[in-house]
Amino acid sequence: MNAKLAKELKDAGFPQNYLCQHHEPECCQHDYLRDKDTPYHPTLPELIDACGEDIHLIERIHPSQRSDGNEWVVTGKCVSYSDPRGNYESKGNLIFADKYIDVAVAELYKALNKKT
């Protein structure tokens, strides 16, 4: 996940964890705090938890079956939404595809939390 997407998640209301992001318990024995101006880069489980029951399906498509190179497809709840990047609404579901699973789930989170 790049810094731009992390900022977009923050702007969409994704909870910001300002503690150390290392996942080894021995590392986080200290009170290290991240800079509050730096958006948090959530883990895949955190993204999935944040989307909750609004995720209908996460699926890996073999690259040979997609001409755009995107391998991961995430389908979410029914809402009206279109995106200039080419993500689309199909049969009333949000569908996001990307080469990286965390990016596809992050895009779903942003759509679900889009401020109208």
C-alpha cells in the first residue's frame, strides 16, 4: 500500500493506530508513537475487519483470465458508486480489482465510507 492510499483511507475515516507497527511483541515493549501526520498503513486483517459484513467475496483470479493484470477481486454490499479508475457497480454490488489484495479491500473500505 502506498502513502497516497493510506491517506485516502485516513480521510475516509479509517482508525489511525499511532503505536509501533511492528508485529513482534519484543519490539513493542517501548512506547514508540508514530508521527500523527503520517497516515497509518493498515494490515489486511485490519482492512477486512473494518469492512465487516459488507464484504461478500474475496477471490483470486488467475492472471491468465484477466487482461488487466489484476488478480484479486473484492465484492462488497450493494450501493450506487462509480470510480474514475474503472471500478464499477455490477448487479448492485461494489466490485474492486487490483494486483494486490490489500489495495482492493482498501478501495472497498473507501467506497463503503464515502462521504456524500
